Amino acid sequence: MAITVSLVALFGLVLFFLLRSRTLGAGAAFIAAGFGFFLASTGAAKPINTLAASLIETVSNL
């Protein structure tokens, strides 16, 4: 768990700086995929899935 959380923090930080500097390419796509993969294995996955489902339901009801 500790390794996963630190990888999520690392990938998130790198992705933040790539997006901020507008340096988007193949490397940024790899970082984004890694961030999503490791984020899915943390405790944050369930609230994120719940939020996404709620947003999809809200948009479909508009």
C-alpha cells in the first residue's frame, strides 16, 4: 500500500507539472495511464467511481 500511494503521488505530481507546462506528448500519456492505474488500486478508487457514475447520471437526466 505504501509503495502504491507513493507512486500515485509521484505520477500525479509529474502529470500536474506536464499539464501546467503544456508539455503533452507520448510521455505525458504514459504518465497519465500510470497515474490512473495506480490510483485505481488505492482507497480513492471507490469515491472516484461513485462521483463519475453520479456525473454521468446527472448529464443523462438533463
